[in-house]
Amino acid sequence: MELDPNSRREWISWAGVGLLVLLCCALAILQYRWIGEVAQAEHARLQEDLRSRLNLLRRSFDEQVSSACAALVPPSQAVERVGREEAYLEQYRRAQQAKDQIARRIALAIPEDDSLSLEILDPALGRFTSAAWPREWNALHDRLVAKVRHEPFRPAENGDSTLIEFPRFGPPDPREREWLIVELNLDVLRGDILPALLNRYLGSDGKLDYDAEVVVNGNPPEIIYQSGPPQQPGASSADASITLLDIPQIGPMPGPGRGMFMPPGPNRGPDRFSDRGLPPGPGPQPPPDAGRGRWLLKVHHHAGSLEAIVAQARWRNVALSGALLLLILAVAASLLRLSRERQRIAELEMNFVAGVSHELRTPLTVIQTAAFNLRGRLANYPGQVERYGQLIQAESEKLTALVERVLRYGSVKAGQVIRRREPVEIGALIEESLEVSRSAVEHAGLVVEKHVEAQLPVVLADEVALQHAIQNLLENALKYGTEGTGWIGIFAGVVRGQQGSAVEIRVVDRGPGIPAEEREHIFDPFFRGRKALADQVHGTGLGLNLVKKIVEAHGGAIEVKSEPMQGAEFIIRIPAAPPEFQHEFAHTVD
């Protein structure tokens, strides 16, 4: 079966929409996969960037601590020149002048046969004094004694996480002469060094992006420092972790000199702090963490884990992509709707042109026929001349009304719905409208029931336009609402609401009513109901549209009530004029 052009166009439109929906669904699936791949790559990049920053932080921290401590070990030449104690005191005074307060306590462990003696620096006296080994230094004591005795030793966990020993080697044999023991000052590390390094490598705009926690790299993980709220123990709760305090091995210098050296590498050299203030980037990077540090630094992003941050960004991208696709579908649906609406309006305009052509042709044909007959023998019969004259007058009035309606519609489209507004009495206006339609009413044998309340307030209106609206409703009722009943009602009264008083005009008929599916379109231009088209009732489809435009231009409203086979009721409400326009004669006689 071959489809008509309208059905074919509608089928093509729906097929295009369906294809667009399928394409959008396919694009949504591809976008979801691509966004997932981008999210994984972003997570890997963030992890790599964080790991690189932590490596730089570890290098800076270890170098800063080891350099400050190693600076306290004097060269063997100074020991030979001024003696051991004075040489160490001289190095300590230099450190004091440099305001290097990284050491809380300084001591010397001196081998004596198979044991060790301890001398602790007394800053107040300015010399080393013999002392017993502190209890918290027992692990270090046992390790150094085992080294003196050349015995194997297994260090205890957490035994000396803040103690660093630096041996001094001297000629003639490369053996440890003594050990400088430095107990780190945790207050300086917590208050100055760690916050500065964290802000340098893990901060932006003066704010730290991560919560950091430093714990002893052992079991249990004793907390050394926290920059934010406590985290659950274990590296699994952190975005990344790295060990600190992996002090490079110090060995004897090969040949005369200072008596000690640190192995060369990227962590050593005069430019070892050249990366300060710079984010990780291209260039030589520190070696990876070997896991030998005494402390463990764990970081956790303020906004949650990196996985959560990437997941949030991923879902935001998914939501944005989905919104864009939905917008595309909405635009396509709107275009389809507008296209179908334009097609419907085009069809209505074609019907309007056909209707106007028919409306024009009929009276013109009647006038032409009457004029032809008047030119013949009928001119000698006064009765026939009068009858044809009346016919020509009636058809001319129809033509005038049709032209007037088309011209008024053109004025409405141009924005000139009403002209000059003045106080108008609704009762008189209704009477004039009935008088214009009286001949049609009498010819059809209709009964018109009229009831207008007394003392109706006047309204500010364009009298000609408002009369046109009322007369149009009357003609509409005459055309469609008198079948089988022969009755029309017109009523006027006062209604009061929140916006003030208004005059209500109701035009009622008892005809077949308006189908529910047509009620929302009856005020559209060029619209005509199926029954009117089927019964070939003359009309242009402009009447009710003009009524609505005229009423709304007066600040009023119009509505329709209708039930199948129970007639129709059109209700107009026009705001009453302000009190200064009212007068005692604003009424009509019922």
C-alpha cells in the first residue's frame, strides 16, 4: 500500500529521530569507555606525579638532616691539631653560629677495649662530660658494641629512630676512632623542616593539598608528625607513602683529608638543594625509595583518595556528556515538533486560502447573477428588483465582513489589535451586536436568551474591536450550536477576584459541543474542526483566534467549557475600568 505524502514525511521524520537516538546511545557508550580510559590515565599520572614529589621531598629531607649532622664531625687533621674534644666543640660552635638546631643532644661513643664509654655535650659548660648510657639509647649501645666486637647484631624495631651515629675515621688505619651520636630535635623537625618541605612539594597557593603523617617505620608505627586529622594505621589508607631518614653510609676517605666521605651520587654535591621551590619535572630524579628509611611518610589528599577524586571527575564528565547528548535529543525533538507544527500551520493556511476563496466566490457569484438578471426584463418588475437588491446587499455585507476579518487578522499580526480605548457600556455593546445579527437570527428562527445584570461597570475598550469579538462569538454559536435546538444564550455580569472587579460575558449554545482533542486548538489561527470541514460549513478559521487576541489586548481572558452533545460555553472576562470612569448610568435594561 502506497503512503500519502503526509504519512511518508511523518514516517521519515520518526525514522530520522530513531536513527539519531541510536547514534546518541552508541556515542554515549563510546564516551563512557573513553572517559574511563582517560580517568585511568589521569589516575596513573596523578600517582606518578605524587610519587615524584615524594621522592624529591625524601631527598631534600634526608640531605638536610644528614648534612647538618655530618657537619658536626671534625676532620682528622683538626683532631690531631687541637685534640678530639676541642675539635668537636669547634664544629658544634660553627653549627650554633649557623643557627642549625637540628640536634637535641650530641654525644661521643668512644671504644675502650670491648666496651664503649659515653661523653655527652653539656651546652651550658661548653664541654663533653662522661655519662651513663640513657635507657632509650640501649638499642644504639648494643649495636655499636657488637660492631666493636665484630659480632652480628639484629637491631630492635623502633629502638633508635631519632638517633644517628657518624663514625670518624683517621690514620694510620681506617678504623672508627669514635662515633658522634646525634639525637634529632623533633620540635625543629615538626615545626620547621617537615612543614616547609611539605608545603614546597605537596602544596599550591600556600596551602597543603595533602594530609601528611610521619610514623616510625616499624611495628607499632609510632606517630612522629601529623599535618591533618589522624588516619587509620597502615599504608593502605594513604594515597602514597615513602620512607625518610635513609642516611647515606659514611666510610673512610681514601687518602689524607677530612677522614670521612659520603658516596657520590644524585643526593650529594654542592647543588644538592637546587630543586628547592621547584615542582617535579624533567631532569634527573632521585633514586626510588629503597624502603630503608627509619620513618614512613604517608599522604592522603584533602578531598579524599586519588581514586575517589578521579572517580568524581569521571562521573562529572559522564554527566556532562550525558547532558549534552540529552540536549541534542531535546533539540532534535523540538525541531521535529516545530517542523510538524509548521507543517500543520501550512496545511491550515492552505485550508484558509481554500476557505476564503470559497467564501469570496459564493457571494460574488450571487451578486454577478443578480446583476445580470437586473439588466434583463426583470428591471420592469419592482418587486423582483427589490428582492435582488436585498440579495446583493446581503452578499455585499458578507463580503465586507470577510474582508474586515482578514484585514483585522493582518492588523493583529502587525501588533495593532486595538486602537483607542474609551469607557464602554457592555450592555449597549451586546445590544448592538445582537442588532447586527438580528436578520440572521430571524431568518433561522432562533431564540436568543439575553440577560445582562443592571449597573454593570464600564470597561476601557476599543468599542469596534470588542463588538467584533462578541459578534464573532454569536455568529459562531449560530453556525455550530443551534442544530436541533434553535437556542442561543448571552449573559453578562460582574465577577470579583484578587485583581479586582471584571465584567463577564458568556455566550452559550446547546449544540453538539467541541471534542476534547480540539479544545486546545480552537483558538489557533486557521483551525477548523473536523465536523465543520465534513459539513462544509463556511468559515476561515480566524474568528476565535481574533476573539482571543482582542480580549487579551484588553487585559482580559477567554475560556471555553464544553461537553460532548451538551453544547459549548465561551466566557470572556474584561477588567472593569478604574473608579474615576464609572458613572451611575453604566447599566442596561434587561
